[in-house]
Amino acid sequence: MNDMKKFCNSINSCFSKENSPFDERNMGEIVSLLRVKSQLTQEELAQKANVSTQTIKRLEGGKEKVSDVTCREIVEALGVNISRLTKLLDD
């Protein structure tokens, strides 16, 4: 759960801090790449994660913060190993 919280905080911090380790484009790209790797459209991911397609589009476009719950739903829908991803983001 700590890794999930850390990942969600990384996503959201890029929208609130100018000097965050990841800018919003990079975080959006990460979500987009994970989605494409999972062979899902934005619509399919939104449906699988129980969020709106607009949320996925805005997140990938670097225009939207997400709650921890939404973040968890998206990550779980993508089937991502959050511990592994968090370690990659730390490197």
C-alpha cells in the first residue's frame, strides 16, 4: 500500500510542484505507455477502472490530478506491479 500511495503522490505532485521529479508530461506518458502496453484504448481503460474516458485523457495529457482511489483503480486496471514501477521511478 505504501508503494501505491507513493506512486499516486508522484502523479499528483507533478501537478502542484514546479520542480517535482516528474513533470506532468512524463507522468502522463507513463500512464499512456502502460495503457498501450496493456493493449487498451483510453475508453477500455476508463471502463475497466470505473472512471470516465475524460479522466484518462486528461491524466495522460498532464491536465488532471487523481485521487488515491482513482489512481489505484487505474493501476489495478492496467495490471501493473506497483512495487516494481515505484522502484523504476526512484532510479
